[in-house]
Amino acid sequence: MNWANANHWGLIYYIPYHSNKWVYYISLFVLLDLGEYVYHVIMHKIDVLWKFHLVHHSDLKVDVSTTVREHPGETCIRTCFLMLWVFLLGPGIVVLMIRQVFQTFFNILAHTEFRLPHKLHMVVGAVFITPNLHHVHHHHELPYTDCNYGDVLSIWDRLFGTYQELSENETHFGIDTHPDPAVNARFVNILKIPFQKLERK
């Protein structure tokens, strides 16, 4: 990161008026969010990566604790992707800190067990990911599992055609390939999931 900033390396330096602090911070925030969207899609589409990510999806009751339900292997993969985005985009440490605060807040919000009132969701969800949208992503069956990938902003799902709505009554959490609560509730069992034969339905 220090090398990239010192040598003015990164996509940010090709954006007009990047020396303006508002252009700099907003551009990098949006681009980093796009990177997180791309990362999330990749984790779903490549089988060897999906086997790590489905640990997160195997939670049969989505709540705040689901936010930290992540296989250690995925934590390493996520960090590698973040390093790639930093190398390509060239953000400074302050941008990353601001981004992390927003990301943490929206990740916790998205995994709360309560949905926003419909009218509030329609306003907030036009730009940002809400529990209403992310709950759909945690529905146990396709095509809903492969939708609403957004991390902070919902605009990427609308732009790239991965946006879906599903009512609360129709949403059932978990993943159809790993429905057994006796397995999903044990830490040792979920650690083994990425190293077992993958079943796609």
C-alpha cells in the first residue's frame, strides 16, 4: 500500500480530478465496493471457492452471529482479494478504514433477523443492501442463492442483473446441499465442508 501511494500506482490516479478529496474518497469507496461484489460472485461461481463460502450459507437461522460464520480458509481468500483490489486501485489507509467501518455496519445490519418495514426498505434498498435483500441471498435454493451479492451498495445487483426480491414468508435459510442441523451446528463438521465432495443441486 505504501509503495502504491508513494509511486501514484492505481486506477484512482487515472480518474479525473482525483486530487479533489471528495472525488478521491467517493471513487475509491465505490470501486472497493465493486471489488467486494466481484469477490462475492467469484466465491459462488468457482466450485473450489464455493466449498469454503457455503459454510457461511449453511447457517439455518440468519442473525448477527451469521456475520462471523466464515471458514478460516475463506478469511485467507478474502484477504488475498482485498490485497489485489488495493494493488489495482491504490487506496490510502484512511479510505480503507472508512470503508471497513461502513462494511462492518452493513454486514451486521444485513444479517439481523429482522427486516425493515417495506416502505423504508424501498427507500434505503434503492442504494444500500438491507436485511430484506440479504435474507433473499441466504434462501436455501437457487436461483435466490445466486442473487443480491452486494456488500454495502445494492446498485451492482441492479446493474448486473443479480437483483431479486422474495417475501419473508417464502424465505427459508440454509443451503439445500447441507440441510442437517446436527451437522451444521458443530464447529468441527463445518470446518470439514470444503474438503468434502461438492454436491450441487
